[in-house]
Amino acid sequence: MLKKITGWELTDVRSGFMGLRVGAIKNIASKMLVRRYGVPMEIILRIWHANPQANIHEIPHPAMYGGNLSDKLKRKYSSERVNEKSDRLQVAYAALLSVIEDLKIPRKRILEINGFHLVA
């Protein structure tokens, strides 16, 4: 959804691994709404909203957790049930929608982006 809204070629909007100019952060820091899942998505959306022509460059990186933490995460996510994965996705999606609402991005624009067309 973020890729469609922004028009930016994004591949990983949830990792939080990004470099940003200090000025961009100063402009959005006091407006942040989201906690936990969704913070990186909010940052991207707010930067786009402030400047749709901003340059975003992703830096490829492997997932690195280090030591026992990696084993702990492997166990956690390999035993995670579908409903638990669904719960995490729901939290992230709700966070994204709250930012869209806060930025007052028109419903019509969101529906058009996602291939839905409003009938008058």
C-alpha cells in the first residue's frame, strides 16, 4: 500500500533500517502517532506527504540478530500460529490507516490507488 501511495520503489517498509536527513526528522518528529509496529511506515508516509519528490534510497541488508537472539527469534516465528501472524499484520495495518487519516489523505485517492473506483 505504501508503494502505491507514494509511487516510490520500496521493498522493505517495516524494518526501520533507513537513513534520513536530520531536517526531515525534525519536520515529522513531533507529529508521530504510531508505537511499535508501523513506526517505519509512518516515517515514510510523513516524509512523502511533506515532499512527494523526496529521494528514498534503500540500502540492502541481511537480517542480523546476533548470537542467541537469532535462535530465540527462529523458535518464536517458526512456532507462530497463523492467528498470531495475522494479529501482527492487523496492528501494522491499523497503524498505517491512523497515519493516513491524520494526514487527511482523501479516501477517494486511497481507493483509486488500490484499483477501486468510486461510483457517483
